Amino acid sequence: MKQKKFILQESEIPTQWYNILADMPNKPMPPLHPGTKQPLGWEDLAHIFPEECSKQELNMADRFIDIPEEVLDKYKFYRSTPLVRAYELEKAIGTPAHIYFKNESTNPLGSHKINSALAQCYYAKEEGTTNVTTETGAGQWGAALAYAAKIFGLECAVYQVKISMQQKPYRSSIMRTFGAAVTGSPSMSTRAGKDILTVNPTHSGSLGTAISEALELAQTTPKCKYVLGSVLNHVALHQTIIGLEAEKQMALAGEYPDTVIACFGGGSNFGGIAFPFMRHNLKDGRQTEFIAAEPDSCPKLTRGKFMYDFGDEAGYTPLLPMFTLGHQFKPANIHAGGLRYHGAGMIVSQLIKDQLMRGVDIPQLESFDAGMLFARTEGIIPAPESCHAIAATIREALKCKETGEQKVILFNLSGHGLIDMTAYDQYIDGDLQNYHLSDEQIAANLQ
């Protein structure tokens, strides 16, 4: 059967983002000042983040927020992205389930990250900022931000997790091509980096270390703002363009998802695909299931502790109410660099607490098994992060095979893996392994 790609006309592209905070029955607890432990207002956050992003972060009243016209114009360069029925994958699995994927890899930057990079750079430019800085793991966010900064005439500095920089050298090249300054983290260029390397001179880096360094640079550089690629509420807000499009495209397909799946690092692409559909569970009585697929080596959703914790290793960020493995958690050197983060965003953490979604842990080898099958059936080589979503989808499709249930499963293909071929080479050569955390290791780190 021929695949169908459901593309929206320009006039059908959503003109607003969806803010799930307005519909949540239990709101997340507020972020706290790391010194006073008092709740933060948007004015406090605006010392670090663009002002409008700070307001969006704490906005619990407006269900829909207008996309600025200039951002929408940039979206139209590459949106809508295709919704595709994965007929060949279904056939290979032998499942009665209907599997759809939203293909965010088709934009020029290769992943969903550009959706928020454009918005954050626009807001930064509007308030007179001249420089932006950030962290990145695998490099999708760093590449997207470097491009968006160039589009809006901003200088960009990126701290990339050192092990990911070694695993994916071409991502650094992409960022530099767009004009960004790229530094491996931890580095000797910041106080936070020096402190981390003093304690552990061979530290291979984490998103927590890179966030610390980027925050320090933002706070010590005039007219510089820190922008983030995941975790925070306003980032997930910008990504809901994905799910809002998918809603319209599923309607064109004549179906509605029983299950929505995405990989999970901090929550940006999961929230982007899931939150627009989740609003129908919250408001209209739908019973769609939502699954976040995280690495077995970084299991904060399934085995972490809900508590206030820092978003970075050095303790510069506000304290966030989250499921966490501890802000000094040192993740294993898996190839899914974008998922090597110790904590979950505030919204997802509250949704997990309220049992409105669930997490699943995917071992590294199972994720690459799934990615290889997807590549050989659908012709798209997925990013290692996206492989986790595919693996979770295959698990659900195999359940349908056992029961005969014809469910509709939708997952987000958050990015392609064409700059991750070293990882695929290692998998094919049998050089990859699984990493599993014991309960004792998790407890010791949280202690």
C-alpha cells in the first residue's frame, strides 16, 4: 500500500501555540530562588531569559498564545512537516496497529529544535539583546540556535557536552558554519567548568555541566540572554506547533491516536507532540495514552525522585520541582546525547505525578534495533534519540499483534541521524553496549 504524506496548506498552519498549564487540574509547583527558596516571578527569570519567554514560563491563564508574525513567517519556510503512515514498518512487525509518525527531520536543521530556537531568538532580539548562549548535547539544539541567531542578527555561544562533541564532530562544524562559537563542556573558560574539572579532570560532560557554563556566560556578558532547548515550560509551548499540526493531519487521515509516543530528555519534543492531544483528555474525556521513552541509563521518569532540584550541575539555575536523578548525576556515554539529562520538566513531572502519562525505559541496544528496522523499512535513518520513541512504538505495536487490537499509534520522529553514523557503525560492528543503573547507584546519587 502506498504511503500517504499529509501536508497542510500554508493557511492551515497553526497561528497559536497551546499552553497546557491553563488546562492542568493540578498546576506545577513554582520554581524557587536558589538562595531564598522563595517562589520566583517572571521578573526574576527575566534576568536570565528573554522577558517574553519568562512571562510564558509562568503563564497559567491563557490556553492559546499567538505566534508572532515574524516567527510564523520563518515557520512557513519548512512547515507543515509531514505526517506519514508507516505501512512498511507495520508490515515488518506484523501488527494490526496503524502507526503514524510526525516527521520533524524534514526541516533544514534536521530536528524539531528550530521551532523554539526561532521564537526565543525573536524575543531576545525584540528586547535589545545582542548575544545568546546555550548548552547542547547531541547538537540538534545548538545547530538550530546557531542558525536562528544568525537569522535574527545575534551573536551565539554554545557549550556542547564534551563526549557528544567527540561522538558527533560534524554537529560542531554545523554550528560554526552558522557563526556560533562552540566550546566543549566542561571547559576551563568558566568558573563552573574549572570547578568541575578540578574535582574530576576526566569528566566527559553532561547537559548539567554545559548549562552551568552557559548560564555563567550569560550572567557575566552585557546584553546576553540564556536560552534553553528543553525542560522549561515555554520551550514545550513553542513545540506544540508539532501536535497542533498533527491534529489536523490525523483528521485528514480519518483517524485519531489511541497512543502518542515521543522520546524524552527534558521534554520539549514530547510536550510538542503530546500536549495538544492531551488537552482533549483533560477537557473532552478522551482516553489517549501518552508514553515518554527515556534511556534505561537515565531513568528519571520511572526511577527518579520527585523533589526540588537544580537544572544544572553547579547549582546556578532556579530550583525546579521535578523527577530527578540528582543534579550531579553523571550519565553514561550513550549516543542519544539529547536524552542524557538528570531531570524532567516541571509540566511532565506533574503529569507523571497525576498519572496522566507514563515513562518507559529503553536500553541502548533495543533503541538501535528499532532504529535499524525503521531505516530498512521506511528509508529514514533516525537520530539515536528518536530511536527510543520507535522502540517504544514497536513495543506497543507488538502488544496489538498479541491481542489483535487495531490501535492507532502516533510517534514523533524528532530528528534524522545522518550526523550520527558513527553510532550506527558501532552498532553494526557490535561495539555498543547497554548501561543500567542499580537502585543503589540512584539512591547514592540522590543522597
